[in-house]
Amino acid sequence: MDNELSLDLFANYMANQRKIEDLFKTNIRHGVWGGGVGLNYFFVKYLGIGGDIEMPAANLGNFVNNINGSLIARFPIACSGLAPYVFGGGGRQTNPEWQWTGHAGVGAEYRFNPGVGIFTDARYTWADKTSDTILFRAGFRFAF
């Protein structure tokens, strides 16, 4: 809907990447599980902005691992409740050191009703000083 505000509660998994060419060589045994929270606002049905923070389950030094902002384009499929989306943006990473990041990703959301849904997405993050990462998220979305 237009002028929609939504809250995301999610679990996530993050793995280090050497570079984007090695994307499909990722070994999932060497990643970090965690969770996070996000807030999204859609100005119109198809275009919005979002912000999220990720917190690792492992003690990596800081309570918050990533702070991100994104521009989101979603493509609802008629009255099915399904809406694929693409997003991109930037943020700040706190572990292993403070640095700027940029990211791009894809995802899908399914709404059970106008106010409650589930989502899953994946993003590739380019880091300023350390290795890149890939992040997978899955969780609940509550629209207001």
C-alpha cells in the first residue's frame, strides 16, 4: 500500500567473501548467525526506503554488527500476497573494525493478510577495509 510503515524482526546469517567472483564458493560452516530489526517506509506501492541493524549471536566485540540504509523497489504479484523486491544502499559496519559499506540484494515477501507477512532476502556487501560479506535474512514483517 502507499504510505506503508513496516517493522522487520529477523534471523540472519553472514559469511565472509573474498570478492564477488567467489560468491558461489562460500562455505557456510565459517559464518556467523545472528538477528536484527528493521523499519521500512513505502512512499508508493512500488518504492520505499528501509533501515536495519544486525546483531551477531557470537561475541564479536560490539552489540551491533551492521547499520544499513536501503532504497527498495518491490513488485507485488496481483492479489497473491507475494512481492519480490530488489534493494541497495550503504551503511556502517562495526566488526571487525569500523568501516563504510555498500550493498545490493534481492528478496521476496509473502503477506498472510495486509498487516502480517514473512520475508527472506540475500545481500552482497562491499566493505571499505576488510573482506566483503554475504548476508541472508528471514523473518516476520508487520505493516502499519
